[in-house]
Amino acid sequence: MRGFFFIFVPVMRNYDLITILGPTACGKTKLAVALADRIGGEILSADSRQVYRGMDIGTGKDLADYVINGNAIPYHLIDIAEPGSKYNVYEFQGDFLKAYRGVVERGSQPVMCGGTGLYLESVLRGYRLIPVPENPELRKSLEGKTLAELTGILKGYKTLHNTTDVDTCKRAIRAIEIEECYRNTPVEAGGFPMLKSLNIGVDISRDKRRELISSRLERRLQEGMIDEVKGLLDRGIPADDLIYYGLEYKYVTLFVTGQLEYKYLLQELEVAIHQFAKRQMTWFRGMERRGIQIEWIPFEWSMQQKVDRIVELMGK
């Protein structure tokens, strides 16, 4: 672990964890970094795709954002898995807990930041999850079914695993596989430590969110997102594995492999990201219904106002 020296305003540690969440493109990473700089914190990423090495532009890692006021804010759970692998929430919980304990031991304030609802909720509600092995018989029975048919099957389960980005047959089959395992092996909360968390949501209007998503997508394409995908394919990562990750990697891979014309790339990907952001917000509202309190802070506030408000809430 790199060494860092913090100069920060002392804050009462009334919370085990500060969580910054919000839909894609809302600026939650910059807010988490500004807060960490203020209170002497370290960032714990809760993003299901930023775990993969080499998948930088498409996942929006923006690692330069972790340097503020000349300070490099430590971050964790980014670049910890090989592209092509299938990292999951069970692994995330184990990696999170290890990183969290390290942050606490160093006397820093843990700040979780991300937009993957299941990852966030697995920490905030203390899920006890189990590893889910492949089920060859189940997979064989689902072969040949359309995405609509698989989605219908998935909706038949009482508690869905995570459908915020199930946009391919492969991902839908894996989600069904997980649900079937959980159905036959009941999973209860309690195996993960319950952390007292102050949860902050970035409240951004739909119109502003759409504007930021569109401009960010154009910027990522200009910054070399297509070349990034080509490089991953050249490294031998199967196209199906990149398509599995959804959104940018799905559509850019389809373009690179000749399955989607460029004139439709931006159009279809933009629609998919807007839909994804909407599903993220649906998940966050569901978290509130399930008992997780979220303090929503206006996107329009200055960074100073946002950080001041969070510090005020931390002291209560």
C-alpha cells in the first residue's frame, strides 16, 4: 500500500462507513474524493465493472480524479480482476471486508462509492452470500431461449439477484442460475458485519443526467474506447465475454466484430446507458423501501456545499 500523508479537518467518527451513491455520470466519485480529502478517508469502490484491469475508459475509472489538492487519495477494489473473468458479489464482499479492515487499521475513514446497487446493498444490509457454481443441467435446459423468455423466467423468482444490467442471454442465464441456487440453499443476512453507514445520494434531475451521459459517451469514444476494446480482443479475450459486461463493452464489441454499424453504435449505446441509469435509480428507491436511509444532496450544489453538508451530517 502506498504511503499518504493527510492534512484534514478532524471529524467525529460517528459512522463506520460513509457511502456515496448515485446514477452513472452524477459526479459521485469526485464527491467521494473531495470528502475523503477533507476528512482523511480512503475510497472503497462499489462498481461491478471497475474491478477489471484494462477496462478503463468504458467503465469510467477516471483515476486522475483521485488526486485532489495535490493529495493522492487511496482507492481500493479497482483493477483487482482479470478481464474475461466473472467477478461476482460474493467475491466483492470478501474483498470489501479485507480492504475495509485495512482502512480502519490505518486510522482512515472508509468511504464507499459506487452505483452497483447489489454491491452497495450487500454491504449496507450485511448479506451473507454463498459462491454459486455452474449448473450444467440448468444451463442446458435454457439453451436456445430468447432474452425475453429468459427474462420472464427470471421474473418468476420471488427475490431477484440483480437485473440492472441483464441485457444478454448469457447474463440472464447466469442470473437464473444464481437464483436457483439461492432458492435451494436459503441465504440469510447476518454473516457479514453490520456497519453503521451514513448514506449520501446525489440527487440529479433526469434531464441533466441525460445531458451528462450523452456528452460523456461522446468524450469516451473520442478518448479511445473503441481502441480499448480492440486491444482487449487482441489479448485473446473472447468477444462473448466482453459482450457479457454490457453497455459500452457490449455495443463497441458488436461494432468491432462487424455486428453493428457505426452509425447505430452511438444511438443504441446512448439509449442503453439512459435505461441503465433509470434502473439504477429504481434500485436506490428500492433500497429506501427496504429500510436503508439515504440523504439526498442536490447535484447543483457546489462541491464545497456538498462536502460541508456531509460533514455536518457526520457530526450528528
